[in-house]
Amino acid sequence: MKGAKRYVVQYTTTPTNAASWVNGPIATKSKATVIGLTSATKYYLRVAGIGAAGQGAFSELASQVAP
């Protein structure tokens, strides 16, 4: 989102279940750390920018296995 000042991160292990998304950290930079994940579990993440006009659309999904 152009002009975003903050970013909301959401994560889940079941991306097809809309109710399973968990709000993670609100980031003010292009990097955020999500804590409390279960090791060796695959997570799906998405990010949305928050600017003066409100929250934008979520990004495409990214996935990562927690270390």
C-alpha cells in the first residue's frame, strides 16, 4: 500500500479456513518477528499496509516452516 506507515501481519496453518487467521505484530518497518510459533510447523503469512485511508488489501500468501 503506497504511503503505509504500519503493517499488520496475520498467520495461520490452514489458509483456507478464514476463521483461523491470527493477528500477529503490527510492524512499522519492512521486517516483523512473529513469536510463539510451533517448531517444524508450516505457517502461511500475509501482510496488509495501514495508512491514512485505513487498511489495504492483504498480500499474496507466503509460507515458511518455523525453525
